[in-house]
Amino acid sequence: MTPAARLAALLRADAARWQALRQVAALDLPGGGWIGAGFLRNAAWDALHGRAAPHRGDVDVLWHAPAQATPEADAAAEAALRTLDPALDWSVRNQARMHLRNGDAPYASVAEAMRHWPETATAVAARRQGEACEILAPYGLEDLFALLLRPTPGFADGPKHAIFRQRVADKGWLARWPLLQLA
């Protein structure tokens, strides 16, 4: 089984995550709505630690539409998702505007935006298309399934490396998932 098929199978086996992916697909966001980051990373790490843990934290929804790159468009999508499932902490961000927060050149796609995230294992997203599950992982899924915490190239050294290290410390990942290794 490929790593993408393995991750898709984990998502399908988790009724709540599979339902959240359906809810995002129902919004029909331009460029397709993706759920990324901890929603997927935690599912994989929990499974690799022998746990069937429900999702905790926010649900990062990603899309890319330069013509709709406003906080108001994101807020409208969040409101629609809260109507569908008020139990989840939805966080919708049009990646066409996230370069401004990060001080980068404009991102041409969701995948390009994810290349500017701090960790390879977090730079992963999924979307549901009917009963199919598409996985987007610009740095691959090897680190995710190897339980390896590695910075992306932009966070490998210099001032941004300190951001990576601080995230690891602040989020308590090494304590929560003791099999993780820091690269």
C-alpha cells in the first residue's frame, strides 16, 4: 500500500474525520477545499502509536482563490462549516493571501503554500471527492510515517529554524508521541 493510500485508509476508518472531509467538499471552494496539518498528522501519529484518538484542536481548511483572498471570504466559509458541524473548531485560510503573513512571494497554489510550512510531517492535506480521498504532500509522506520531525527547507536553518524548534517545544509533540524522533 502506498503512503497516500495508507493515509487515505486511516481517514476513511475514522468516521469523524471522513465526515469533516465530506463537509469541506460540500462547500465546493474554488480550487477544492483541503484539510491539512494536524488533522492528518495526528491521525497518522496516533495510529503509529496504537491509539484511536479523536481529533483535537482546530481543523485547518485550505483553499486557493486569488479573486477571493479576503478574511471575510474565509470567515464566511468558517460560518458555513460551523453550521454543518458546530463541534469542530474550523479554521479556513485562503492560501492566496497567506504569503502576506509569511513575508513570501504570492503562492500559486495550496501545494506551494504548504512548501512554506515549518515541518515536513505537517505539510500534508487531504480532500474528499465522492468516496475518493486525494492526498497532497509536497514533501512526501515518508517523514510522517517514519515518525520523523524534520523542518522543511525554509525552516532548516537561520532564524526560521528557531521557529521550528519552538513549535516542537510548545506543542509537546515529543511527550504526546514518544516514538517521534527529531531530525
